[in-house]
Amino acid sequence: MGTDFTYSFTTAFAAIEATAKTHPDNAFLAVPAKVDRDYDPAGVEFTYAQALERIAALRALYECSGVGHGHRVALLLGNRPEHFFHLFALNAIGASIVPLNPDSTADDMLYAVSHSEADLAFSAGSRMADMIAVAARRDVALPVYSAENLPDRLATPTKPALTTLPGLSTEAALLYTSGTTGRSKGCMISNDYFLTSGAWYLTHGGRLSFTFGEERIFNPFPVYHLNSGVMSLMAVVMSGCCLISADRFHPKSWWRDLIDTRATAVHYMGVIPPILFKQAPVPEERMHSIKFGLGAGVDPTLHPAFEKRFGFPMVEVWGMTETGRLICDAIEPRQITTRAIGRPRPGLEVKIGDGDDNAVPTGEVGQLLVRCAGPDPRKGFFSGYLKETEATEAAWKGGWFHTGDLVRQAPDGMVYFVDRSKNIVRRSGENISAAEVEEAIITHPSVNTVAVLPIEDELRDEEVMACVVLEEGIAPSHATAAAIFAHCQGQLAYYKTPGWIVFRDKLPTTTTTKIQKGLIFGPQEDPKTCTGSHDFRNKKRRHTAGAAA
């Protein structure tokens, strides 16, 4: 498809409805087989016509129950096909989804359904007990329903639906993304964002070229993220293609899954390439039909060898939940031995700013600032952080969105990623707020002071490291570290718990007592091997069903 792709839809539903009417027999959604999964173990595939039929049935259920424009519905469905059917059914009537992370703790889910003021919730049958338990703790009643056992009618929301028709500015989803000050922020995502994100992906060209009705994108990432839940979803909808929604990354069955689902493209994060590369060679790794991979964080020293061995290009990109758009290194010659993220394309303006947002000289490091070209710099971006007007305006200071990422730009326009300036640990694609982890650790009775920071990890991009000063009289032993780790397990989702705990006698601070994280370790000191360092990476385990309660 060319770079002049345009659309006239005003809602995400209108886009899938149009494709279903013109190409009803095209494949829309596929789920690879997995025998031990609690849904569709044999795999399943839906055409656009079949999907629209299910969407229509759900829409009728919502409408007869008084659910409509302005309402929000929480979804604890993981990557089940039902998630997508509910999304479009709600979008058709102007309601918004609040997708919940299945690995979240009960407190995290309670925060999301309370902060979002969700009107009702749908859950997978295997998580009904968890969802009901969370709903029981909310101050306002939250009706909960099983997605596998639909009633004839739902509870009518206490506030009436808006009488206006949904349009481009209508909220389609509320996506929670980690901020720098504790609790996650709710990013309000509009129909305009959905459509812009899909069209943006479709029209990059180069190594990301699409053929209408033929591409099958294998995406192993969770639907509560932009990656799978908006961008790749809308790209396939707007091009009559198919989304292959895996429940997560499974290295042992990866190549067989790609072959069996006839995938033509894959999405990856930095953790995936090294795991695949370390596996023993198998015939299947060259029997696939992959045209390109799209992702971020592949090690430049591995990148060329990966492409040579497995036979397809991995296109490095940059993006954020707030922006919806990508910067991609998709045009040959790609800079695969560097941290290049691509050149800005028309429609997205980029500035590399200093501490005062002034443009830095070419080649110097500064913060990446972005905006939509034209009269409305926020068009197609997120609509704001829910109930956080000050944070929204701070992010848009001076008419540019402040990404918090440090980059440099070469004279030829190529942008190279340098580092993250935000107080965030990015572990296997998850943005983890250091402040949230610190708040959990500081409540342990043995802890006096704590600073959480990212530490490089060979498999997960970054890991959570907690630098702890103990209360007087507490011995800095492995048993003490294990007790702190266990304390975190009871309060945080598994991926947020510290993979490393390091004891220090004191933490460096400024004159205003702000901890100087950059000075905790000396220039020749390895945080992983220094005295008082304890490794808990192998103790981090994903929650099983029921653990969130």
C-alpha cells in the first residue's frame, strides 16, 4: 500500500464494518493452537463476516441494557477473541473499554476500575472470582459478568448515555500506562487515535509495506497495550488483513506457530531475539513466510546475525502510548548495527530539545519532542491523562509532547536512541514505575531508605534493581533481602518485583535530600557483583489464575 492512504471513518467500528461488508470472507482474527490454554486450545479463526455477527450480538445486548455513549466497560479477558468483539461492539455505541492487565494485583485492578469509574465489567470465566472480589472492594457497585455466559440483559448504568453520536473525538479506550510518580496514568484514547495509528502503520512503506487483504500479523503482546490492542489491530482492519493474537511469547513453539498460522509479519520486543537466537537451529526457523518483524530494543550486535540466520528484516521503531505514531527505521539502507529508530516522516514533527526545550545542535543529545504537523499539534495523539489536567499540560508544554527519551539526530535526519530520562524501568516491554516499587519496599519494617533504578539485563532489556538502606540493627544478609522480596511479591505484580536487591550503607542525596541515583555506584563498580548484591531474577514468577485476588 502506498503512503497516500487516507480514511473517511469517524469510529473504529465504522472501519471494521466497512471491511466486513466489502471483504466478508477475509480472515480478521486468528488464535494459534495451544493445548494447555484455557480458551480455544485447538486454535480458531474468524472472518470479518463472522466477527461482525458477534459484534452485532454484543452491541444489541449493550444497547438494550442502556449502555452507550460516554460509558466505560472494564475487560479482564486477556487476549481472548472476545476482547476484540466487545471493543468494537462498545465502540459502535460510543462506549469505551478499560482493558485490565491479567497479571495485575487486586490493588492494581481496583485502582483501574475505580479511577476509570467503569460502569460494568466483563471477565473470563477463569477470572470471575478475582473480578468479583475486586468489584466488592469498590466504593461504588460494579456489576461483573462472565464473557462465556452472557445474560439476556445487563445492569443499566446509573448515569445515562449521552444523546450525541460518537465521532473522532469520542473515547474508544482508556489505557493505563506507568508514569513517573507512582500510580499508572489513564491515557484517554479516541477514535481519531485508533484510526490514525492504524493508517500510520499501514503507510510507512519500505520494509513495512502491506498488501491489501494478504498480510497476517503475528502479535504475541497483550491487548491492554497500544501495540496489539490498537496499532496492529487497526492496521489489519483498515487493510482487510488478519491479526494473529497469541496469548504471549512462547519460544519453544514460536516457529511452528508462525508456520501453522501462515503469518507474514511478527511483532517483537528486545527480549525475544536473543532467546530465539540461543535456541538450537531447527528446520522450521527457515520454513516461515515472514516478510518483516516490527519492534524495539534488539541489541545492535545481534541484529545482523539474527536477520541472516532467520531470513527476515527486523524493523526497529520508536513509539509511546501517548503518541500512537511510530518512528521507524524501515527504509533501506537500515542502520541495523546502531540504535537508530528512523527518520521522521511527513505528518510528525520532531525536535531534539535541551532542558529549556530549545533545539540542540545536530548530533548532540537531547529530549525527543514530537507533535502532529499542522494547526492541531495534538491531533491523533492521546486525548489526555484522565483526571490529571496538570500532568497532561506539562507533557504538552510549549506545544510539543515531551517523551522523556534522550536521542540524538544525525545530519541526514536519522534519529538514534540514547537513553530514557524518565524514572522508568522497561522490562520485557513493560513500563514499570520506580516510584511505585519504592512505595512498596519502604513499607517493609527493615527498610530505612530505598531507591529503585533500571539495571541492564541481557534478556529483558532492563531489570528492576532496589538499592536499600536498612534500619539500624538489621543485618544486610541474604535472608533479609529474601524477606524484602517476599514482601514485594505480596504487593506488586510479578514483573514489578525487584530482580536485584542491593544493600548500601547510605544513598547519596542533594542538599534538598533528593536521592542522586546516578551516584549510588562508583564508575568502576558493577552493581550486580558488588558487596551486598542479591539476585532474585529466578524467583520472579507470573501470577496464576486466582493469585490476583
